Amino acid sequence: MLQEALREIKRGTAEIIDSDRIEKLLKAYFDEGKTYSVKAGFDPTAPDLHLGHTVLLQKLAIFQKYGATIQFLIGDFTAQIGDPTGKSATRKTLSTVQIQENAKSYKKQVFKILDPSKTEVVFNSEWINLLGASGMLSLTTTFNVARMLERDDFDKRYKGGVSISISEFIYPLLQGYDSVHLKSDIEVGGTDQKFNLLMGRHLQRAYEIGKEQAVLMMPILEGLDGVQKMSKSLNNYIGVADEPNDMFGKVLSVSDELMWRYYELLSAKTLDEIEVLKNGVADGSLHPKKVKEDLALEITARFHSLEAAKFAKEEFDKVHSNNQIPTEIEEYSCDGDVWIAKALVDCNLTPSTSQARRDIKQGAVKINQEKIDDEQLQLAIGEYILQVGKRKFAKLKVN
């Protein structure tokens, strides 16, 4: 059982620091029933999570399966500074209201994966606010500027003459101090967080709390393009709050190669079960599309319901296999003749008229299931089914 647990915990990881400690914690759980704490921090800088964030959540769920209590840390204090990791300039600060609203959204979304009975949701403002000027000054003496400037992103900005605020130096110290206050046994984060994660180990030593957390790092999940990391700004993401039809369709749009990456990092299937699927695709007994559909069903059901996932599949088959119109589409109306590019924007099918014109030139726009190429087209009185790409539909009534 111990080896099986270790195998699942190590699955998909990019790097583990102090794996011996993780093994000892697991052994104590199996032999004596002792639980242990695993910390993961999320700064509520945006209202919604995407599947890239859930890579960590899936790993936390595995730890829960093997005896861990999860310390789900919402960095409501540190979000006011903004994590400087990978940034080429100082981030804009968020308002307290924004942070609080985003934090509420996070709490609602994470329990679609984590077991609430084995999760402690904590906010780091609770203890950082109590540090006071004296405590904050004491914290800054635990690390020196030379070491801080060894960090890659700070080094590039320093050499390039780009401003670095003092608060950005304090950010990793505060993240590390979270581990001191929580007395975490393990911290989980992305590979881009290595400097901050190691700060937790350093500060636990400096404050002599009697333990030094192990660190487990997960790789950054590639987005739908299969190249760049999943990101809303790159529009290559699958949002946890996406509608079932969109979520199902987006998962099906990933390449066959990327599908296995998603299986490893996002699926609840065991490694042995995934290996059976890989072998089936390799010997031709399983079609890649069927395997990908199963993944899309699993992910959509996780964040919605199995019924919603099955309906999304039916709708996808109707639209893509049978070339039919979806059962439920948004309806809009307008008065008088309307320019097609403006109509696409007003129906939320495209963000701008310039993008609408590009979509028309690329043959991505259909009216009543017929492609159009006239970007100056005026829609007269009548009803139209507008479509952009394979998944975006709207019904427009011109009065």
C-alpha cells in the first residue's frame, strides 16, 4: 500500500525535494494512523480557476486519499502585493473588495475536487496582520538582498534597469512565513514557484519550528495549443466555470498527444488504468477519439454533473457529427439592418469587429449553416443562426 501511495503521489511531478520525508509521513499514516499537513497557496488575483490550477488540486486530492489534511491557503494579504514570479515589471495591486470576491469564488470551486472534511481553508491575513512592524522587520533579517537577486526574474530586471519594489522582495518571505505559522509538513506548487517554496524550508529552519517541509513541484499544464502554458490572457484555457458544452468541446479539441498529458495530470484514473488505455490506442483496439471523449466526460462531470456531461456529448455529436444546430443557444434581437461584424460582437460571438472581420476572411463564420465571405454584409429584417468556429452559436432576430 505504501508503494502504491508513493507511486500515485509522484505521478506527473516535475521535482520533489526531500522525498524521504514524504515517505516517512506516509509510513507513519499507514502504520500508526498519523495524519500530516500539506499546504498549497493560491493568491485570489482572478475570480475563476482554470484546469491549469486544478493540476495542484488533483495532487492535493491524492494526498487526502493517503492521510493528509490540506491547508488550502488563500493569500488575501499577499495578493495585495502580487507574486513577482516570472514578471518583468511590478504588478498592479488589487483592491480589498476584489480580493474578497475572488476568494469566495475560489472556496466554491475547489470543493469540486477536494474533500471538505479533510481541508482547512486559511487566509494569510490572519497572521501576517498580527506581525506588526517589529515582526515584519524581524522577518526581513532572515534573508539577504544578494540571495534575493540570484532569483532569475529579479536578476533580469536588475540588470535591465527595470524597477523592483521592496514589497516584491518581501513577497517570497511572506509566502515562506505562511509555512512557519502553519507548521506545514509538505508544500505543493508549480515549478515556477520553486524559489518561494524553498523559502518555506529556509524560514522553518530560521524560526526553529522543529520541522522542515518537503516540497513537491508540479509541471505547468500546457493550454489547448499544446505549446504555451494554460492562461486566460492567451485564450488557450479551459475554465472551471465554463459551461458544460464548452468544457466538453474544449477537451475534445486537444491533440491526441496532449491528451495523455491531461490524463496524467487531471484524470482520477490510476496510472495502471491509463496504461491500459495507451496500449489499447497503440494496438488499434481503442480509437483515440473514444479515449478523449471519456476524458472530456470525466472532467465535465467533475465540475458539473454526469447528466450535464452526457448532454454535452450529445450536443457535440449533433453539431459536429451530424452538422445540426445545438438544442439550446442564446437569442438576441436588434432593430433595423445591422452590419454582420457588429452583429457578431453584439451576440458575444467575437470580442471586436476587427476580429469578426478576420474570422469572416478565414471562413470561420456561418449564417444559417452557410459560410460567408462578405465582411461588409448587412443583415436585413429576419431571423438568423450565427456561428463562429465549431462551438459558438447565437440566434439573432432583426426587427
